[in-house]
Amino acid sequence: MSHAFMEELAGELAGVDVATLRYQFPYMEEHRRFPDAPAVLMATVVAAVRAAAEAAPGLPLFAGGKSMGGRMTSQAAAQHPLDGVRGLVFFGFPLHPPKRPGTKRADHLAKLTMPMLFLQGTRDELADLKLLRPICAKLGPRATLQIIEKADHSFHVPKSSGRGDEEVLRELAETVAPWAEGIEEKR
């Protein structure tokens, strides 16, 4: 939660009036190299959602995360209702391991009934867009796919893109805010 990307993204989201609650998975907190079992990761997501709802009871609640954090959030939502969550936001959904394209990691998304926002870079080695686009299309109006040109899985862009990482972070935040507002307007 204290990674530079997470801190800078939280700052950009605050700039567009989106509050965030960052949290650690136990293995990160304990400085272990390998992730916890999926059950522990999903329980952590459920606890974080509960803490966010208690910390800001009057605000609309969205859940998600960066990479594995987003995937664990979606898996948790597919297995247990995330009380009060109105939508999911994925900053770089890890559809498959690098250089091993596949779609199995997305199978559970069909169980979700809430809106989902996928923010994905065109150079993301963990999500071949040729595979992700049809998944989002199959999810129908529940899924919104926002492509971030020239961004990799960490949302870094090459200097030749003419943009810097700060601009990309701003683009992410400026995509999330109106998407979330649109969901609130439909309620």
C-alpha cells in the first residue's frame, strides 16, 4: 500500500474527489516473498471493504485494486457478496502470467453482477488485449474497458509516447471518477 504507484494514484484520485482506502495483504505486511493462499487474500479483501464502509459510511463504495489486488477483489466478490460495493475497478487486471496467454483467471467474472471498470495498458504483458476485449464484450454492459495507450502493467509509458507517468496516473483517476459517478446516477 505504500508503493509509489499506489500513493501517487491515491493522490490523483483525491484530486478528482475519489477517496481511497489502501491496505496490505498479510504476506506484504510480513515482508514475505510469496502471496498468501487465495482464501487469506480474499478474506483480507472482505475485511478491507468492511473497514472502508465503516470509515466512510455516507460515501458510495467501490472496490478493486492493482493487478493481483484487483483479481482477488473480483474473486472475493464472486464468492461472497461485498456488502455495499457498487462496482469494481481493476488497475491492470492480470489475465495471465507473462508470455503465457490464457483466460482462466477471468472465468469467475461471469458470476459478478456489478459494474466493472478495466484500466489496461496496450503493453501489459499480463493481459493480452486480444483476449481481454472478448471477455469484456461477453460481460456486456457490466464491463467497461479503458485502454491506456503505450502503458505497461505498471502503467509506465516510454518517453517516446510523449507522456509521463504522472499524466497516465491522472488519466486513470480522470477515468474512474466519471465512471463511478455514472453508476451512482443510474441508482
